[in-house]
Amino acid sequence: MFIGYIPSNQDLYSFLQSAGYVLVFKPTLCDGNGEVKGNVDADLVLQAMIDYGKYDKAVIVTSDGDFYSLIKYLHKNDKLKCVMSPYVKTCSVLLKKTANEKIVFMDNLRQKLAYKEKHR
């Protein structure tokens, strides 16, 4: 998992690592609006291609149209399991078109994943 490093998130990083995730940290910067940016796009694309022969299918979690070329290539070569996008509204139109039937919107999963108490 490529992720921008924010010291206050250390507990999250430790939890993810204990769950078996390998984290690749990137330095973060603040944009003009004070939003923290990790800028992991190029690293993710490069690593996906370096490891291309080591995986059957890729799951890419993004809404960013910058990943259009990677998604298109993986889909064309039957290496794309799915694209998981956090929100329908903010997902790039390029991703929606390119991933097509292989895109999953996580905001639509809330009801499916929510804990429901059984009434007796």
C-alpha cells in the first residue's frame, strides 16, 4: 500500500502492518488549501508494472483519472480485478469509462457491510 506518511496516523500504520499489509511511505506536502497530499500516483503505476508478472489480478483503489492509462492497460490484458472508488460523485469519468463493469463504488457498500442486529 502506497501511502503518504503523517506521524499522527502511526497507530493506523501499525495496525495495517500487523494485518499483513506492506506499507510504502511517501513524504507529504500541504497544497494551497492546506490539504495533505502524498503524491503516490507515479510510484503505484511503476510498482504495478514492476510486479506485473507476480500477480493474477490487480485491485486499484482510487477515484483519480491519473490512473486511466494503468487501468486501461490492466483491463485490456485481463489483469484488472476491479477498481474501487470511494465515491461515485468524485470518481473520474475516465475511470468510469475505462474500468466499466469492473468498477465498484465504496459508498454503495455501506448498507451491505454495515452491522445489523438481529431482532428476536
